[in-house]
Amino acid sequence: MSVLGVFLASLLVAAAGAPARVAAAGGGCAAERFTNNRVYRACAALPRLGAAGHGTYDAAASSLSVAFVAAPPSPGGWVAWGLNPTGSGMAGTQALVALPKGGGYEVQTFDIETYALGAPGKLKLFETLTLQNGTGEVNQVWQVGPVSGGNMMPHDMGNDNKAATGKLNLVTGAATSSSAGGSLLRKKNTHGILNAVSWGLLLPMGAIFARYLKTFKSADPAWFYLHVACQLIGYGVGVSGWATGIHLGNLSKGITYSVHRNIGIAVFALGTLQVFALFLRPKKDHKYRVYWNAYHHSVGYTIIILGIINIFKGMSILQVEQKWKTGYIIAISILGGIAVILEVVTWTIVLQRRKEDDKAYNGASNGHLPLSM
């Protein structure tokens, strides 16, 4: 049996030109029974998490009473529902959350500004809600999750949980699954994958090729071409990921992840600078080559460090499943392990060569400095 999270909101609906009608109740959700024999004229079974929405629109009073029903994933869990005026996801949602208390449920309100729930607070949306273009449609978001020790715990990150968004017509009561929400999720995933592969994997691989393979004489000039290939491909993929991030920012009006955005801009700018610097590289015997090398190495390592930091920040924002975080940690750990091994090997080779050069020099001079002629 479902645990009912019943949320009643008196919405002052300014619906210019919207039809004053409500769809007749029907289907399985019509069998729900509420306390005090409350009855709603419309209901709609939602496509995810076994949820359903009920509502009665009063055209004369321009008000709407809403009830939401869902079963938490385990007994004593939490149930949430809200409207999002700025986007189709969690960030920006004005949410009502039913939490277990004293054998029943208590409703708390949350003004969710980011992908973190935050503390309960006053809602801004439910004072006055204007329906755009007279359609009566708004974005709705719903969710369920467990409670432990009296505290809300994170919800699952399965497909149903991620896709628990849709459109709600406040006038007709009709609810639909949001294809835009699925599209937005795909864009977010694409953004994350492109950046993880580019700044987080390809660029570190290119740095490893440059630092260690050139120690082996037989790898010259192959190391250089491998280094350039990784850096250019990584930069190209990274630019695509950066552009996707800019697009996502434009879609999420009023929602800004300042640190993540600023680091991303810095990484893109430094990466672009590195690409242009490639065409300004002095020859090996040029007097300015040592300064170019210092610049190239320092900026390159800065890009890699900032890129990896930003990838983890992005994972936190998207609240990705732990398996993806673990997979990325394993990948960069493997690259780090290879770098440590090659560091030891190449230093051994360099020190051995220095000893051999010293012996050759001492043998040629017979232990004395050569005389100038």
C-alpha cells in the first residue's frame, strides 16, 4: 500500500486566456482515497516511481488544490514533489517534502537552488504563479528516498529516479513525461563524458608520453607525435565538452555553479593558449627555448590538475552514481601508477648515462683536463 504524501497548495493562478476546465478523473489513480473524504476532480498517473498527481482547479477563485501520491522505496522513507519554473530538473525546484514524524508525515518546504537539497525554507513560487502563454503548463519534479536516523538520505540514481520529471497542466490536470528532461540529462551526461575523456584522460596521457618516452632514444621522434596527437585530440574533445557546458548554462537560467564554471573557463583558456604556443615553439638551440619549456610545462600541468578537479566537481553537481566516480578514479590511478613507474625507470636511465659519460670523459682526458691549443 502506498504511503500518501499529500501536498495542498493554494496557487493563485493568473491564467490569461486559459480554459476554465478540468479533465475528468480516470484510471488507477482515481481509486486513491484521502483523509477527510477530500476529493479531486482530476488525476494523472505519472510515468515514473509509481506516482500520481491529483488536482482541482477553481476557475472562479483562480486557485488550484494539489495532492501528490507516491510510495517511498522503503517503509518510513520520504516523498517529494515540486514545480520548477526555470528548468526541468532538481535545481530551481520549489519542493514539498513529506517526512515521517510521530507515526504520520510532516510536510517541509524547500527552495532548491542547486543539486543539493539544502535546508528547509520558504517557497517563492507558491505565492503567485503565472501560466505562460495561457497553456497552464509548468515543469514538475517528483522523487522518493529513504530516511535513516530521522534524516533524509540521498535517493537512488536509477533511470526512473533521474527521469522523474514532466509537464503538469494546472488547468486541465494532465501530466506528461518530459522528453526535454531526458534530453537535458543526455546533454549533461555528454558534457561530463567529453570533459572526463579530454581534460581528465587524454591530456595526462599526452604529458606522460612527453615526459618519459623521450628518455628512450629509440622512441624519438615518435614520442613527440604521440604527445601532440593526444594534446590536439584532447583539446578538440574538450572544446566540445566546454561548449556543451555553456549551452547547459544557457538552458538553466538563474542557476549558476560559479566555481565549476570558472574553472572550466580557465582550463579552456589555458588549453587554447597551449595550442597557439605550439606554433611559436623555438628551435632546440634557441636562447629562448628554456623559457618556452618552463612555460609549456607549468601551464600544461596546471591544465591537467584543474581539469581533474573540475571533473570531480561536475560529478558532484550531476550526482552521478558511485560506480562512475570509482571508474574514473581507477583510470587516473592507473595513469598515475604508470607515471610513477616510468619516473623511476627514466631517472635510472638518466643517472646511468651520466655515469657512463663521466667515465668516457675521464678516460679520454686520462684524468686531466685537455689543454687548449
